[in-house]
Amino acid sequence: MSDLNALRQTYLDRISAAADGDALEQVRLAALGKKGEISGMMKELGRMTPEERQTTGAALNRLKDEVDAALRARRQGLEDAALDARLREEWLDVTLPGRPRPQGTIHPVSQVSEEVTAIFADMGFRVAEGPQIESDWFNFDALNIPPEHPARQEHDTFFMARATGDNRPPHVLRTHTSPVQIRAMQETGAPIRVIAPGRVYRMDMDQTHAPMFHQVEGLALGRDISMANLKWTLEEFCRAFFELDEVELRFRASHFPFTEPSAEVDIRCSWEGGKLTLGQGNSWLEILGSGMVHPKVLAAGGIDPDQWQGFAFGMGIDRIAMLKYGIPDLRAFFESDLRWLRHYGFAAGDVPSVAGGLSR
């Protein structure tokens, strides 16, 4: 037993003197490894008499357990000491301000498209989509646009190139999202209530026009739908989109091949101090076109004009974004950077409020 006591003290001293994890592991292997001293003594128990084995075995088990417990305690102590040292070296002042991180931003066109879709969804309109490259028939003929109309000339519309001998019908980059209305009527019939937001293309480029811009058009068909329903729909939309308590619209007689009667729609506004304010004042600003769907357009969509009638309207998403957020130049939508977007309030997670500031 005295030999075991000496062995116990030897290993406890070595464990206590181990300066790091590697040194401690060497002590463990020397004592309790497969070829360790204590492990070797445990193997000798089989050669002892039962009486010797009972006494010596119990003492060896106590020694093994004590050395193992000392090893674990020393290992935990070394880990705690290492953690304390690291905390002292890598301390963090949580009261300091955080490091700024780059933030993305929602583009005005994307945000306004989502706002428009949400508003019309509340009024029962679903979103309809169609191709941006359209046949001449869907883009013009089905919409009652005659061959002599200026929009069917190359100075106004992007026509797709055709190789010599290619006699397929002409195709164009759609000049409006009205073809989506035809496709929606053909697919679902009447009654129907859809909006068609999307990109459109025209040969135009200045402060308020671009060769590629965005439109949203609406279509509602029923047996008794009238201009009164159109007026209510547009008033409710303007009130929600421009966040106005009161809104006043003026309908001016106009001409569109695909509606009859047709009307341009103006909203009451003021230009005091060179700033545009919607919903009040003595001036009017045109914001969209509308009318009752022409019978020929209904027929092209597979709808019986003797049984169904309805209204349609169309507006530029870029245009109403400029009006709501006070953006003076349409070209800024496509030539700007994040600083420009943040200037007009379009930051990640923010929903800007109504802003004036559109220069005359």
C-alpha cells in the first residue's frame, strides 16, 4: 500500500505541475493510457490470489479514480485560466456604437408597384401578366388601333427585326400593358377584374419620358358596370396612394381607340412656391387615361359586348412615383445611385410619406 501511496503522490504532483493541455495529456497517458503504469498494475490483478486481488484491486480502483478526477479538475482549471486570459486580451466595450453596415434600398418603381398592387387588391383586382414582346395583333389590332395610327410607325414603336424571307406577323416591344387585358379576357372571360403592371417601350426620351418605363392598367367587366364605378375606383385609389383625406378628380373628354367614351383624369393640386401639393388648390394635373371598354375590344377578347360592359384605365407607375415623392426628373430612376434614392426617402425598411417638391 505504501507503494501505491507514493505512486498516487507522484502523479498528483505531476498533474498539479502540468502547465498546459499537452503536458497534462502526457501525464494521463503515463498513468491511465493502455501502456500506462496504473493500467499495467490493473492487468496484474489476474495473477493474484483471490484474497490479494480483493485488497489490491480495491486500492488500485481508488487510485485510478483519484488520478482521473485530478486530471479532469486540472484540465478544467487550465481551460478556465485560458478563457480568463482571452477575455482580458479580447475585451469588448458594449457601450461603443456599432459599426455601420451597408444597406440596400427599395427602388421607387418597385415600391410604388407594390403599393399600387396592394391598393387594387383591396378592391378585388388581381394581377395579370403577359409577354413584353407582343404580336402586332395583340398590341394594336385587338385594341382597335387602326393601321394609320402614329403608334404603328417605326418612329414611335420598337419593331422586332425580321430576316429576309421571314413572313411571320410583326412583333413589337409592347407599347402599353393593354395587350394583357386582351389575354386576360380570352383566358378567363367575364366578369373580370384585373390590373396589369409591367414594363413598356416607346421611342421617347426626355425629362418626363423614357424609352422603357412602367405602366399599370386596370380592367373591370360586368353586366352593369358604368363610368360611376370607374370614378369611384379611381378616387379610392388616389386617396389611398397619395395618402389624402380628400381628393377631387376631373374627367375630361378625350379619345382612345380602345375605349368609348374616353376621359383624361386630372387631380386637383396647387403649385404654390414652385412646390406641387396634391388634393388642394386651384390647379389641375393630368395623371391617367380611362374610359369604357370599346365593344370591338371586348369582341377581340372573346367577350360578347351585348351582354357585358366595363371600364379600363392606365397610368404610368414612374409618373405617379414622381408625383408622390417629389422626384423632378424621370431619368433619375435609371441613372441614380443610393445617395439619390436616400435623398427621396427610399431606405431599407422605410415607407416614405407623401412628399412635395416636384419642380414645375
